[in-house]
Amino acid sequence: MEAEVEHVKLTTFTVESAVDELLYADAMHLALLKETATDFIRESAREVLALASFKDSPRVILSDLLSMEATRNDQGNCAVRKENDTEYQSMSVNDLRWELSKRGMDVDGSRKMLVARL
């Protein structure tokens, strides 16, 4: 974990490197790096979408990006959503992963990403 934190601190994300960092983070199950790269890609969406390498990305990467963006767009818009988010926030990471597994969804990522998928 310390190595991952240091890597994130030292990495300067660019439009060209963000997709590679995201794929590496996904392959190595590096939640912090994955979340940081995902945030960068979200903020630079138009430029990243223009890259040919992004078009060849695994489907799970696109699912993670869409889940995070949907969560950001929905925050505060629905009382039920807030109630569920509160419920998920109180769950352990293992319980969140179990719930995602039961739904056939990806179980990798940080707490924030797991809650966003649910």
C-alpha cells in the first residue's frame, strides 16, 4: 500500500498515460491508483475519448467510469439513493464486496468505488 501511495504521489497524469495507469491499476488491484486515474480520466473525458488506446480498454474499466459518474450525477437527487448510500457507507469493505459479488459485479476497488457501483 505504501508503494502505491508513493506511486500516486509521484505520477504526473497526462491524457496519454492515464489509460495505461488505469489498466495497470486494474490488473494489479491497486484501488488508490485506479481511483486517481479514473478521476483524472473523468476530468479530461473529451481528450481521453479521442485516444485510440481508450477504445480498446476492457469493459470493466468503462463500467467503473460510468458507475462513478452516475453516482456523482445522482448525489442528492433522490431520497432513496441517499438512504441506500448511508446504508452502504456503514457496511464493511468485505460486506460491500459480497453484495457486489451476489449481483455479479466487479468487486475490486476502493470503498468509494464499491459504494458507487451499488
